[in-house]
Amino acid sequence: MSSLLKSANALKPLFDRVLVQRLKPAAKTATGIYIPEKNQEKLNQATVVAVGPGITNTTTGQIIPTSVKQGDKVLLPSFGGNPIKIGEEEYLLFTDKEILAKIEDN
């Protein structure tokens, strides 16, 4: 079976949609003990891979851009998003308003 998607770079979200990839949980403890994959907790943090151009304001006709950009770290809700699998990697597609917060490095 061949897939149209060869990489995440080939996927361009439409409207105010945001493509993210969850941060990977630690695979081993600080002391070096490996944690089985089924016991690793899913993190609610992700990196923005691609964003759509935004949505059009119906009254003015102007485009309202998304509030995040590629490379931003974001906080995701516990549930939601549309899963997309590209190769062995899994991504999630959210609308801009579903993303809870931007994480800024201090």
C-alpha cells in the first residue's frame, strides 16, 4: 500500500488548523531503567509542525491568522485532535482554538 504522504512537510493544513507532534515521553528513568512503552504516559505537550493561513472574518473579509507558528511548543487538551500517521510517526491535527496554550522558554 502506498501513501500520498511521504513526510509531514508535504502536509499543509487548511484554514485555522494546526499540525502538531506530541513530545516523546522518557523511555528510561534517571537511574537507567527502561520503561515499557505501554507504561509511558502520554504528554500533553507538542511541537507545532505546520499551520494553516487562518480563517476569514465573515464581516470584514480579512484573514485572522493562527495564534501559533511552526516550531512553537504548545499545551494540548487531554482529548481531541485528528490523528494522522505518516510512516512510523504520529501527528495530530487541531483547530487553532482547541490548543490550550503556548509554552515559552524563559
